[in-house]
Amino acid sequence: MKALHELTNTGKGRLLFELFPDEMPALLDHLAEVCTNFRENHEEYKKNWDNGFMPFDYWFSLSEECAALLKKHGHTMRKNSKVFSDQLFYGYTALFIGDRILKYASHSGSENFKQAVALIYT
């Protein structure tokens, strides 16, 4: 196994899945809900966007890409760490997914999951 600082985004996603496979269905459901909410409230989010890191339209495109991946591969992602990590954590979509994992973990009931996410993603 590689050292944590040597892992790619895909490797980090796979590690998280393999450590917490029972947490992944709820995480994937959360991602789908966030993407739907983002699409349904697009104008509201755009109006209130204050993230200087990237433009709203680009963040929204990452959300839409995530939604498309979930629609296409969601069932398999729930069972397979390779599909989960290869689809969600390859490319710039990993920025959106990483942000959502941090936010999801902050509300998780599992202290171990929170700690693992903090270790892997911060």
C-alpha cells in the first residue's frame, strides 16, 4: 500500500470505499440529492455564489457531471470500489466530490468515518 501522501484522488476514493463500504450507499444518495438540489435551485445558488476559487458555472458543470456518472454507474458504484473511485475521482470532478465528502462526513454519525475523511482529505 502506498503512503497516504502518495495516493492520487482515485486512490483516496478507493481507500475510503474499502475502509467504509457500508457508508457508500448513503454517501452516493447524498451526492445525488445535492446534484438534484443544485439543478433545481440553480438560479438561487448562482445569485448567492461567493466562492472565489472557481466560477459558479464551472462548479455547476462538475455537479452535472457527477449526476450523470451516478445515473450511469450508480448501481455498480455501491458495490465496487474500483468503479466508485475510477468514475468519481478521475479528473476535475474529484474537486466537487471531495468537497461533498467533507461536508457529508461533518454530519455523519460515524466518528471513525469523520476521522478517516479528515485524515484522507485534509
